Amino acid sequence: MGHGNSINCPACRSLSEGNTYALVDHEYALDVKVNYRQCASCQSFFQVPMPDIPTLSSFYPADYHSFDANSFITELKHRKRLNNLAGLIHDDTFTLLDYGCGGGSFLEFVARRFPKATLIGFEIAPKKQIVDRENGRVKMIHGELSDLLNETGPVDLVSMHHVIEHLPDPFDTVSRLFEKVRPGGHLVGQTPASDSFEFKIFQTNWSGFHAPRHTVVFSTSGMRALLQRAGFSAVVIKGGFNPGGIAVSLATLAHRGKKGRIKRQGIVWLFCVALATILYPIDRLSGKPGIMDFEAKK
């Protein structure tokens, strides 16, 4: 940990030096080390220097865990996400944009339950491509953000589920998406919380860094500041459900000093998952869990 020159925080825009942490890739063992600056004002973390899109893309191996769309755990996560959106869905003809949709499995899950909904997915890609799923009811757009904006009309809901922390310029993305949200519509998402009990316990072993793939790790106040700067109001932030993060943090502790990646299988991983299940209620009772759900209204 060290100190660096003053720089604007991507979350709250405060200008401060803050502390710098040099972190390696514990999970996939990529030969790369990145520096995270902690904002002295809002306590968010961000990479310095901030990587560009091609560099970020190189950080994701072909077997990256979120690419697995067919597991039982994925099905449970989809149900939880949809339940969280239920209070914002007022009729069956809503339009949902899933920004950072991966393979589109969540949108396919929603399509089977809301046959009248308009469902759009987006993933950053080197070139523009549009793919239809579920007999044309799910529209997948690959390319740049401008490709998405050109191909998409007004939407009622924008979902950013563990996405905003991967963006090199989250304010630019969120403010441009704000223009696509209908008045009264919402932006919702889930992301790690840097001002959490988990970070205090695990420090640089905390899974919320997910170095080098997480570019900005927001605090709750940092997230609120960014959403409000982008034009959103009625911001609500609360603790989210994701005990898997604790399991990864425990696995990182157990893996320190060893070569290779953390394996999400085997006896050690099952032990970490079991222990995380036991520890999760403590995380929630702390009042500052490692994951936050955020919601904002236009």
C-alpha cells in the first residue's frame, strides 16, 4: 500500500490522493498486477491507470465463471434477480435492457415468464452483431455502446447485474443509458460494496476487487453520487444477497502463496462454500454486507 498523486474519483469526482493497493489476479492467475486507489472522500476504489477496453477484454479467460449459463446455481440467481425486479414491473408489456447480459440466459429466463415483454441484451464486442433468441423475443446486441443506443428505443428498466464495476468509465455509460430510460423508469443493479464489513475483514484478499477485472469498486456513498450525477433520483441502496463472494475471499486466503488459479470445485472449494454459508448471517447482521443492491428512478 502506498500514496499517489491526486486524481479524480470516478464515483464521486473528489480530488484526493488516497491509498494505493497493488493487487494480483488470485482467481485466474493471469500474469498481471494492477493498482487500486482508494478515494479519501467516498472510500471507493478504482484502478490507476484505468485500463482501456482491449486491455480489459484480455483479462477474461474463455472459461470465466459468469459465462456458465446452464448450472443450477445460475437458475437460482435468475429467480432471485427477477424477484428483485417484480416491484418495478407494472404490466406484462414492459421493456427490459440487460446491460452486460453475457450469453443472455437471464433474458431467456424472463422471456419464458413474461411472453409479452420486450427484452434487450447488450455485450461489448469488437464489431456490431445482432442476434435474436426465443423466436425473436430476445434481442441481443453486441458491439459498442453507440450501437446499443442506435438500435434501442425507450426502456422501462435497465439492469446492470455485476456489470458497473467492470466499466472503465461508469459515469459515461450510466448517463448515456439515462437518456434511454422512460420517465418513471428505473436503473437497478448489484455490485460489491467497498465500505463493507467484508473488506475490513479480508482487505486485499477480498473478492470484491476481483483484480484485474473490476475497474471501480464503489462504496455506497460513491454509488449514490454517481447515479445522482447521471440524472437519476430516488436512489435506494441496500445490502444484497451473494454469499459466493465470501467463499471466494476465503478461497483466496487459502490459496495465498500457491501457484495457479483458484478452482471452484473440489474439497477446498466446498469447504469455503460451507464456511461462507455459516458466516453469511454475520455479514448481513453487520449492516454493511459485501454486496449492495442499488435502484434509481428517472
